[in-house]
Amino acid sequence: MAFNYTNLDNGLKESTEWLSREYSRLHTGRASPAYLDGVLVEAYGSFQPIKNVGSVNIEDARTLRISLWDKSVIKDVEKAITAANLGVSVAVDGEGMRVIFPTLTTENRSKLVKVLKDKLEDARVSVRKERESALSELKAAGLPEDDDRRAKDEVQKRVTDANAKLESIFDAKETEVMN
């Protein structure tokens, strides 16, 4: 009887994707449209992401250009970005608006690396929970001793691989922040 690793694999994948999403939302001194994904604009009677009311493009390394499809929501978008308190400045012009990212100081970069490490640890905790859950499922499955040992080794191998992926995501983001 073989053990089904689907739940474990899905949980480990979710942890990796969560860390990538969290890192994409952190301001690193470089403009990224993903940075505005969490900002909701009150337009047309409901709250919507900015990408639903206009296009967000990178103008240069520190500037995003938002081109709105309906110019009547420009004040709403500006208000939403300002209220989100993202540490960016907004400049409105005739074509739409620019979101300008300030340059990071060395002190801010080191603070940001600490935040990156905290999020990495949160992802590692999630991976450990997935491992514990898989080991509980294994115990409940009542496999023969040899199969049980092999399955536990396989669980640990998959967890080790997931932790290596998390570490590589962290290393890439840390390099981006520090440069």
C-alpha cells in the first residue's frame, strides 16, 4: 500500500507561492505593478483592484504609470493609493498618474531584509505544519514498518526540497533589496 503525497505537495506549493506573493508586495526601491495589487479603489459602487480600472505599467526603474480607462475615477485611485500608506508618492497629470518609489537608504534596506527574514520564517513554519500533518496521516495509515520508514524519508525529502526553494526565493529577494 502506497502513501498519497498529494496533500503534502499541495501544502508545500501553497507555502512557496505565498512567500513569492508576499515578497512581490514589498517595496524594494524598484517599481513593480504587483506592489499595487493589494490596493482597492472604490469605483462604480464597489471596491476593485486598480488593474480593473486602468493599466499599470513600469515607466522607469522607480516609476509606475497608471493609465485609467475612465478619467472620472482618477481622484478615487489617487485617494486609494494614498490611503494604502505604501510609502510612495502620486503625481496626477493629463494622461493618468505616476506612482513614484523613493530610493531606499542603507538603514531601510537592512530593515527590509529583517522583514524578508520574518516572512521566510512564517513560510518555514507553514512547511513544518505540512510535514507534521503528513506524518500524522502516515501514522493513521498503518503502513508496514519498511513502507512507513520509506514514506517518512520521502516526506522529509519533499520538505527539504521545499525549504530549499523558500531559501532561494529569499536569497533572490535579498540580493534585489541590497543592490
